[in-house]
Amino acid sequence: MNIQQAMTSVYNFRTLDSGYESAPVSCFKATRQAVRDIFGGDLIEATEERVPQDEVDEMGRYRRVATGWGELG
């Protein structure tokens, strides 16, 4: 049995608080809506990643858990 998991797109973004030339890239990814409505950043389209919806928090943030090895098998 193959159960489909709900997926969503998340992106890195820049916050323009310190000007466009020195705008840092976010240390986490977020949904398009969260970047627009909560973080007020400039979305970086090329960083799109599809992740399971249940790994995105209530504010639309996705933080990758570093395992050091990745998935085996």
C-alpha cells in the first residue's frame, strides 16, 4: 500500500533590513506565504524544495535536521 504524503514547497529568502547588497540569506526555509506575510523577505525561487507538510511549523518554517549521514538503504 502506497500512502501519499502531503508535500509543500519551501524556499530560502533574503531579508532586506540591512539593504539589498548586504541582505543575508535566511538560515531556514519557509513557505511562499510565510515569506510574504510573516518574514517580509525576498524569495529566492531557485532554492525551492518539496518537503512533507508535517515538517513545516505553524509559522511556515522548515528546518532541516542534520543527521550527518543522510538516508541509508
